[in-house]
Amino acid sequence: MKKVNPIDAKFCRFLKAKNPFGTLEGGDNDWYVLEDSNTIYWCVKSNGAGGPDNGPVDPRLCISGRRCYKQRD
Amino acid sequence: MKIDKDRLKSNLEGENQPEGSKKGISRRGFLRGAGLTTVGTVALQTGVLGNSLQEASLGEQSLGPDAVLIKLKVNGRLRSLAVEPRTTLAAALRDHLQLTGTKIVCDRGACSACTVWLDGKPVNSCLTLAVEVVGQEITTIEGIGTEENLHPVQQAFIDHDASQCGFCTPGMIMTATHFLQNHPNPNLDEVKVALRGNLCRCGTQPNVFKATLAAAKKM
Amino acid sequence: MNKFSWYEAKSVEDALDKVNATASDILGKRPNESSVIFKAGGIDLMDLMKEGLVNPGTIVNIKKIPDLDKIEFDEKNGLRIGANVNLATLEGNSLIKDKYLALHLAVGHAGTPQLRNSATLGGNLAQRTRCWYFRSLEHQCFRKGSGTCFAQKGENEFHAIMKNETCASVHSSSVSTALMAFNASVEIATSDGKKRKVRMEEFFVHPEVDSRSENILNSNELITAVVIPAPKAGTKSYYIKQGARESHDWAMADVAVVMEMSGSNCSKAEVVLGAAAPIPIRSKEANGVLTGKSINETVAIAAGEASMKGATPLSGNAYKVPIFKTIVKRAILKSV
Amino acid sequence: MDTKKIKLPYGIPGHNLGEIERDIPVTEPPAWPINEKLKVVGKPVKRYDALAKVTGKAKFTADMQLSGMLYAKFFRSNTPKAKIKSINTNKAKDFPGVYAVEVMKSDEGELPEVKFVGQPLAAVAASSLAIAEEAAKLIEVEYDYEDFVVDVEEAQRSEAPIVHAVAISAQTDGGDVGVTHDGSQTNGNIVGPSTGSFFGGPRGSLDEGFKEADIIVERVYRTQVHTHVPLETHGVVVDWKPGNMTVYASTQSTAGVRNEMAEYFGISKSEVRVISEFTGGGFGAKHSAGVFGPMAAKLSKATGRPVWLMLDRKEEHMAEGYRPNSIHYLKIGAKKNGNLTAIQQRSHGTAGIALGAGVGRIAQVLYECPNFSTEQYDVYTNAGPGAAWRAPGNAQGAFGFEQAIDEIAEKLGMDPVSYRDIIDKSEIRKVERQQGAEKFGWSRRKAAGSDSGAIKKGFGMAQSTWPRFVTLDSTAEVRLMQGGAVEIRSSVQDMGTGTKTILGQVVAEELGIPVDYVTVLIGDTYFPAGPASGGSVATGSITPPARNAAYKAKLELLEQVAKKLKSDPANLTIEDAKIFDKTDGSKAISFKDALQGMRTSQIITNASRSDDYGGFKQEWGLAYGDLGSVQFAEVTVDTETGFVKVDKIVAAHSCGRPLNIAHVKSQINGGVIQGLSFALYEYRVMDKQTGFMMNANVDQYKLPYSMEIPEIESIVIEDYSGTSSTDAYGIGEPANIATAVAIANAVYNAIGVRIYEIPITPDKVLKALNKI
């Protein structure tokens, strides 16, 4: 488990996650992902596990350059 | 899975089979509304379709399919409401009479969350139509006891922490209360048999059993 | 549910005059204003309608028809149970408990206490299978009159292990398992004002005979009663239902055993299996093992074995075979 | 921040209770003694909302009825994989009683690709639910059908249809689908491996570990897809007035839903208010705004009316989450003295179109082992997305791991309890084993399969751990008002856990007043943001701020009272709703009178969760220490029919300082019963031919009812760690981890054959006994 700086990871602003320990990541909160395979991810925009571009919602893929990517403020 | 797209399509979309494949179907023309005696058709506007309402009186033979006015005796009070024949008792209680203590969980008679009493007997209000219970006594969780004057079963549920999320609680109480009225001094096994149709997902049943056994002593 | 009209039938004749279809006739069809069907307790019908499988134009309520809710018994004619008698009433009837224990037990294990207050005996017999493919609007299966049986190659753990070549559904009425063991007949009113009486095995229809209907009822017919012969002296019976749960559940396997005994000797046996085939079936093999024998554990085990002769389990339900063998054995031993 | 030193209770009463000195923030109150010495906290105070629940007056989201409200219904896919050629909503729009129809589309207008049966594609808002349902059926879709896969093993084959087949183009790192930004490659539907868990990655050397081992157990364990089935389905009622969207939500996280709705629509959080007074169960699945949240909001905006959008049972089953399944390979080595030398773990599981199927943690942390490695793979299938389910990954992981440990014990000729005494370093579990074994009557246990006759008894046990998680993003406000009202406010919600009541207890204890003086206002984002109810974080996160805010309010009040009584505020105390001077008992005033005499009509204070006492920083929500549990199971196995019945469970648990013993025990009952059901009854039936869930109801999806409920005895052990002003933690997930495997171990003890897959249905038992 490690803390990931969302700016470095360039996660899409609409990527959200719920960790096993109950906290929601993305939006208000920092990211603590990548080495935890119990985390459920979803896209706020498509409200599901498929992105608006129909690709998978995955922190490894929901990054800068993807068609539906939106930068965080 | 490799799919046979044509088969899938026909499985999923094809729906009508040849008519009259069965023997002996009586094709006597059925006149809609035949025998209908429109006693006091009232021109009430509903929020639904704005149709005029047919008022159902006892002994009325034909109703609907549009909304009709019926009177239901709920918790000792006669209530007037406009329902379609397809309106379930659960929907009538919840949506029309704002008696939302009756819960809908499975909507198929398998969880008993919608239990109400019909002439004193527990039934699934989700599988009962409002039009078919005109003239019968309907009792809901709201008619069991009041906040000021709780039924002993309700009090026992509070005392024994017999609800977690609380969504199954009204159905549990309706079932347990009826059971205790007919089995004044039950044992644990009998309580379990009585409650075998009531689903609880929080896993609060052990306390429901305790509460029911405790209430038995106070009824 | 689609919109429908409502008609309160005042008599059997009145009801038969109105109705023009069975639920099976309109199964899977789009809402049709001209279709008229019966409803009694409505437990099964409401389910079918909520799933969108049955969309009638008018429902004829037969529940308030007088005289269909009587239970009568005399030694000559036996037991006559009106079609509108609900299962809770049956369960509470002490005569049935004394003379027809297997029926009492079967009724007591049907549905939930709540459902038994609404469900009628007639409706219980006329209910459709709980096969999950049948109950799914999107699966046009064999029992709906088209396509193939999805259960054959699909998910079939609760399906038939006998007579399952065309359709592997099982009939869901566990009450009928007991009724068949008591050699009950179904009394049916027809539209010409007459009545006909058919034995249970004729009442149920195997999918090979009629893929869409599970019973012989025509659209202009109505069950009015179930008649059971008076039990001969020395008759013993028992019923066991095995569901995935002990709480309310559909039968994974159920069995009713009725034996005429003189002393410890069985002079006549009726072993009926439910949830084994698309319709309840009488096990001639088990009956053969029991008849003329003194009933003990060895004989009971042999009858259990015999009851599964010719079983053709599917990919996911071979486990039902040992369960049937066991509950047949246990029901035999419990009944004596 | 300025700190002060205080002494706090530390350890287990009756075992090793002592004190520990910690630096704590100066603004925080002095330590509470152990529960025995407290008046309200720890006691079985009755649920604040019990009266509303037993009278049917509790208004859940599904019960909301607002003026002019419309009812909405989704139209969902009935095929598991397809592109949508066209979608026609005209007939639905024209249907009498319909007010609006919305189609699921991206901001750019793209239609979604269908990836599972039950995927929402559009929704209808109408004047009644019946009309909305009828109209939704009139929506027509033309699909371009594609091959699909729903089985976790089939999905791993190289020729399997690809679930997420859409190419992700223009990825800056040059990747296409299947290539991740860190360069690792995905293989078809297989994603991973993840080689870490909450506490770091692999350690030591497996080769050396296994070389050292005297015995090795190597097995594959399987767990099923387990749906949540909260009795109240997912859903919302949204009333979107200009500048103000009110969302009534059945949720575990009001603040989370608020944030998502604001983000989705690009509006200020201040414009969104989320209210959840009652939530009819969640169990991990109800954290997000879902598809239904934004959809209901769009329909509300389009019609200018409030919109009710609750799912039905079938939708809930197909689309709103489940515990992913697992195929869990374990190889464990041990020395003759019992010490573990190596643990190798590999798992595959499917959360459908989503991620999150790992099971690694329990094997990694429960016992010390110098050599460990894990590979956890997610497998995409054409099924709805999984969701967190009470101890995500842990219940699945424990099912394999604690059976393997039992097997090692047997190979070593040791009793399972005694063996764990050797390998388990946890002090709390040691006490739980002792007390649990005694209460259970563990000494009755005989050799596996030694019961004669067809009906056999069996006894088993298993252990678990859950971290103490908290979230610092937890704030509570306390108000003291003239007239006597005392309020605690937070957005935290109560989905049946008892959060409302424990907040009242904490405030009452701190203020020295009866619990019925305190009004608890929660489940509303107009109040300060509280934590989500998940991960067992709520209690440990929000009760310290509640106490601290009450403490601050008390100090302000006593300051004012001191002037009146001409006392030093430091000498004032409150007991039994009376404020008095400890040095001069004649100087006294009742709490209510004191409130009446306040300078302003109210005192308002708030506090947020601080880092744990002693300088333990909440790096990512992890407090230090763990929550241990030991459960014992007694089963009866009918070897002729294969049916297993659980007769009794003894569950020994810790949750720091228990705040309400009745609620803790209720939650343990819940965790145990859900675990029992996981072990024996429930599983999702997916049809491989058509991709449908065949048992998306509650009669064929086998949930336990009254007859399946065993006798449950719980032992709750106080375990003080001096980490916060309440030192309390949750019990939700800990209660759910060990049950299934304890039952599996008991089944083995009964029949002498191990069963490596749950649910342990009759067919598995009969197969294990070679009867089929």
C-alpha cells in the first residue's frame, strides 16, 4: 500500500474508488491505490465500471491521454 | 461462450406463439364492461390519466381497467381511494394512504416484509390486489400500537434490540404478533417455525426470537 | 403488471361464462384486452404477471364464489376439499391430520405461513413450474411452447432427474405429491354445466404431451374440488420435503408414502415423488418392493433404491438421487 | 499542535490491563476509565430510532413521498454483450402518464456498450410506478450482438471473448487496451497480478522457506459470488430545484453521494444536499451515487418534479454489486515445531466488469511467516460490477487460509486451538481462544469423522483479523441550547449499525447527562462531514470528534456557570445532570438551569478526528493495532442427504472499547449469520448460455431464514489501546470473516473429508463422501 500523489498519477478527476477500509478516494481525498486488489473503482461520469469511452475503469488506464480523461482542478 | 446470434435474438425477442394452439379455448366474445352497473360514476380527476372514476360499491361485478374509487377498512378506519384493479394492496397502503410501514422487499411473496393482516390473518400485501379486499378488515403495522401505547411485541422488539436496519421489522412484528395471539406460550422452535417466511438480512433474527418469547409473557 | 379489468364471479357458471383462456394459453403473449382468465388466491398468477409472463385483459375473481371453500368427509365418499379452501385451513384441519398425515405435512411445508393464508388448493394444483428459465421472460423455453430446454445444458441443480428428455422442469406443487399418493381426484366444472373427475396422474400433463400446459384444464373449465377416498383401516402415511433450506423453500426433492398395513405387513403401497420429474410421479418400482412385505429398514432401503431406477440426472443434479433414496426410506420408516 | 500528557487505560481487563502515557492534543478531554466505571458508554442503551422502526414510522428513502413526485424505472439490457445500433424511446415518451425519458449517454453523446445483462440503458419518469414500468417496456433497442463470457474460468482462456474490448487510444504512454501505464501487460480478461496487500509486498524467499519446511499443504479453495441483498434496494429520490438539489438516498455515505452528484453535474457541493435518515442495509454496496443518482437528477431537472428511483429486487441482484468469487491457491510450509516457513498465494476472482477481487490479506498478516508471496488476479467477465462486501477479500481469503492452517495442525498431530496458541502472536486472540473454547465446550471435539451413524456432529474453529481503520475526514458538531436541548450533528449515517445511538451515548457520557437529553441529528450533508459507514471506520472515526466537541461545549458552559457560581471552572464537574463545585458541594446548578442561563441562546462547538494519540499518524486511514476474532462452530451433517446444519456458533470479538454492548452483539449476530449463509446457502446462478443471473430473487437465491439460525453466543472483550478519546472501533467486518471457514472446519471434523469450496451444499458433501 502506498500513497500516490494524484497529480503525479494524473488520475482522471472522475475516477473514484472505495477501499476495503471504507474510505472513498478521488474527489476530496488522496489516492492510496495500486497495490490493493480489493478496491472497487468506478467512473463518476458513466456511473459504472466502464468509462464513457466504453473502456475499463482502472487506475492504470484512467490517466492523461485517454479520450474521456478530465484533469483535476 | 460462442453465441448463435439468431437463436439468441429469437430467444430474447421472439415472444408470440401461434394463437389458439390449445384445445378448447372458448372464444366467446367478451364484452368489456358487460354487466357493469356504474353506480355513481364520479368525475374526479386523478393525477394518473385524468379519467373519470368509476366508484366501486360492494357487489360491483366489473371494474377497471382504469382507476376506480374503493373504500378500504384500514386499521379500523374506512378510507376512500382511487386504484386501478392492478394496484396491489401494498401499493395502495404505501402510495395512496401513506402507510409506508408496510415494506416491499422481494415483491413476490418470498420475504414477508409486506405482511399485513386481512381479517386478522397475515397475508402478503404485495400479492394481494386492493380491489379484492374491499369489505375486509386490514391491519397494518401502524394499527398494531401507537407511540404512546405500544403493543407488547413492539415494546419487546425495542427492549431486545430486535431491529438493525429496521426494514424487516414491521413484517416481523406483524407475523410475531399474530402468532402470539394464537400461541400464548410458545417455545423457541415454535417461534422459528412461525417466522420462517420472514427475511432479515442484517442477521437480527436471534433478537427477534428473544423479543417474541419475551412478549409472550406480557400478552 | 399490465392494466386489466376485474370481474367478481358470483357462481361457477358465471365465472365459466366469462373466462376464455387459461394462464398457460396467454403465456408470453403481449397484453390482450380480450383475454379473460381466472384468479383465486393469485399467488402464482401475480408472480407470473409481475414477471410480465402473463398479461390478461380481464381477471375473473373466483375466490368469493360460495361453496367452494368447504371441507367434507364421510367414510363412504371420503374427503372432499373445495378448490377455494386455503392451505392454512387445510393445515389446521384435525381430520386431515389424523387420517391423511402425509397431506397435512405437505401442506404445512408449502410456502410461508403468510402465503398459506392466501393460497388455495385449486391454485396450488394449477400453479406453473418454478424452473428459472420458465420464469424468465427472456428465455423462450420448451415449457413456454417454443425453443429448447435451457436447463438441459444449463443451470439445472434443482431440475428433473427423471423423464427430463424434453423439458427438465419440475412441478412445484408439493401438495400434489401427497394428493397423488392418496389417489385423489380433481373435480372439474365444465362450461356445459357438467362436472368431470380426473385422477391426479391424468390431471398433470407431461411436457412431451403438451409443452405449454402443465395440466389438462381447458380454458372453459374450473377446478371445484379435490376428492380423496376414505383411507382403509390400517392406512399409514408420511411426507418428507427436502429444500435447500428448512425454512420456506421449494422442494429439491419430496416424497409422500401411503401404505395400507395389516400388522407390520404392507398390503398396498403408494410412493409418489415430487420435484423428480416435470410432473409428480408414482414410483411403481418402490411400490412393488413394499407390497406384501413386512416393513423394516432393509425393505425401506430397497424401496428407496428402487424409486431411483431409471433416473437420468443432468450435469448438476445427480445429488438428488441419494437424497430421494434417503427420504423415501425415511418416509417409509416414519409412516409405520 | 500543543500537546499534553495523559494516562489512558491500556490492555485487556482481567488479563493484562494497565495504563499508558500518551501525548494528546491539548484540546482533547482527559481519558475515560474502562467501561465498568462509566455511566452510559458501554451500556446496552436502547436504539434511538427503535420506536420509529417498530411503529412503521421510520421513513426510508423508498418511503419518501414528495408533492408532485414522479416514479422512475430503468430500461436495462437483456443481453450480456452488444453494441447498440439504435435506441428508440418514442413509444415510451408518448405513453400516457410519462413525463420524461432519458437515455444513458456520455457527455459527447456516445451510447454505452452493453457489457452485462441488466445494464441500465435508459429510464422513464411517470406519474406512477406501474406506468413507468409499462412505458419502460416500450423502449426498443437494436443490438449488434457480440460473444460474451460469464464464467471466471472460461474468461481466462486465451480464446475467450474480451470483456472490455474497446481500444483505449491516444494513451500518452502509447498503450492500447491491455497495456497499463506502468508498462505491465494484461492478458485478455486477466488483470494483474497485484503482489501486495495493505501491509506491503512479498518478503523473504519462498524457495528457502519451503526447503526448510517439514510439512507442506498445497490446495485450491473456491468461494462463490455472494450478493448483498440489502432489504431496501439501492435508490434515491431527487428533488432538483434551481440552485438546490436535494437527494434522499439509501446510502452508506451521504458525503460521498453529495460529492459525486456535485462532480457529475459540475455544480457546487453547496447546491447538493444528501439526506439519509434511515438506510435499509448496505453491507458495503451502497457507497456511490450509482447510475440511479444522476439519472434521477436528470429526470428531476427535465420535469421540474421530484423523482423517485428505487430499484427492484431483480435489478438489485443483477447490477448493484456482490462479493467477487475466488479461486485461491495456497501452498504453506511449516516446521515440526509448528512455525510457518513459507506461504505462497495466488488468486483469481471476478468482480464482473469491475476490479476488486483480491483475497490476499489474511494469509499475509494473520500469523508470522518470514517468506511470503502473493499474486492476485482480477478476471473480467460479462456480469454486473462487484462491490465491497463486509470485509472485502478477507472472508474469501480466510476460507482457504484457516482451513490450511487446520490441516497443518492435524498433520502435526496438534489440536487446532493449541496450534494457534503457538503460531499466533496476538494477545487479544489468545484471550478470545481461551474464553471461546471454554464457552463453546471445545473439549467435546473428537477425531475427524469418528462419529458413528448417518448423522454426524462436528466442531471447528477459525480466526481472523481486521485493521483498525479510521478516516480523519470526520467532523461532529455539538450544540447546547437554552431550553435544555443538546444536539450532536454530523453527516454520518446509520444503516442499522447503531451509529446514532452511540453518538448520543458519547455526548451524554461526556456531559454527565442522561442519554435521553441528547438529540442526534445525522444523515444529512447540511451537517459537518462525517465518515462513510464502511470498513468498520465509522465508530472509530466519528465518536472521538463527537466526544471532543461535547468536551469543548462543556468547557464553554462551565466557564459561564463558574462566573455565576463564583467557582473556578476547573473545579466544576457534571454528574447526573447536575453541575457542582467539587470543592464546595453547595455551589450547584442543574444542567438544564445552566443551559437556560447561557449568555447566548446556544453554544456551538465542533471537532474533527485527530491523528491517533501518541503521535501515530493516520497515513492512510490505518490506526495501529488490530481487531481480532475467534469463532467456534458446531454442525450436524446428514451424510445420507448431504445437508449441513449449523447448531451453534460462539463468536469471541474485540472492538477496542465497546460503546453499546447490545449493538455490538447484534452486529456480531449479523456477521455470523451472513458468514453462515456464505458457507452453506447463497450463490449466484449465472447461465453460461445467455449471461443471465437465473436466481435474481429471494426464493431461488437461498438466503437464511429463521430455521437456519443457530444458537449464537458472543463474547466481547474490551481491548484498550489508548489511541483516541473514545478508543472505540467498529465490529461490522470483523464479525463476518471467520464464520464460513469455522463451519468448513467443523464439517471436516464431522465427516473426515475436507470440502474446499463454498457454499457447502448437499451435492458437495455427497461428492466428498463418494456418494455420487
